[in-house]
Amino acid sequence: MIPLQPLGRCSLKGIFTQHYAKYLSQHDPSRFYLINYLDNGQFLTQTHQENKLLGTGWGTYNFLGSGVGCKVNIRYEKVFPSPNARSPMHPENPFYPELRDYQIGPFYAAVPRGPYTWLPVLYNQIQGDLGFKVLNFYKKGSIKNYETLV
């Protein structure tokens, strides 16, 4: 078994730019999000429900720190809103204004030495509950296109 290790800036940058991220809604089991982190510091987030695209959001990201324990600053420019008031993506949620500029991390993963298609990455989400979340990363070259993650 590969031990869980904290990720540094170089590892994170490789994971973010060479993969798509997918995460599940905390409030609706039929809703999930796909994130394409571009190597120019921008990201696109697609919101899906029951495998249908509902809408898209976007913004910018940058890495904070250089070594182990690196965090990521997220700045949404457009948020596709959630209908669930408990979701941070809902305009009436107290965290919603923070989406314009917030940090996630540090990040942890058990990165295999050989080839892989899927890599779960744990991170600390500063959103009130202070729990760990999981971003599931899928190699861009191992999947025919972005839509196959749906």
C-alpha cells in the first residue's frame, strides 16, 4: 500500500494541469462537478445532474507556497448557482461571497509510481466544517474527451 503524502507545488501543478477533476455534491447524490484546470491559471467548472450538463462556471487559481503544504487560491469569476441553500454555490449561503477569493489545501495523495488513470486527492476545505474533501483526478490523455467523465 502506498502511504498518503502531502503534496508540494510541483506535484500539485502537474496533477492540476494534466488531469480533469471530478467531485460529488455534498447535498445531492445525482449532482457532480467536472473541473478543467488549465495551465494558464484559469479553470472551468461544469455542473452536471443526472448526467446532464446544467451550467458552467469559471475563474482563476494560483498556488500558494512552494514546498509541502502548498495551498491553492481559487477566484470564481462566474458561479453556476446551486438550488440547495446549504451549498456554498447557493447565492444565499454565507460562504457564497467567499467564492470570489478563498484557499483550499494542503493536499494529500498516495501517488502511484507507475501509470494510473484515477488519483483521489484529499484536501482541507475552509468552509465552516473544516473537514477533508476529495477531488478525483483523471488523466487527460487517458480519456478520449472531457465528456466521458460524465
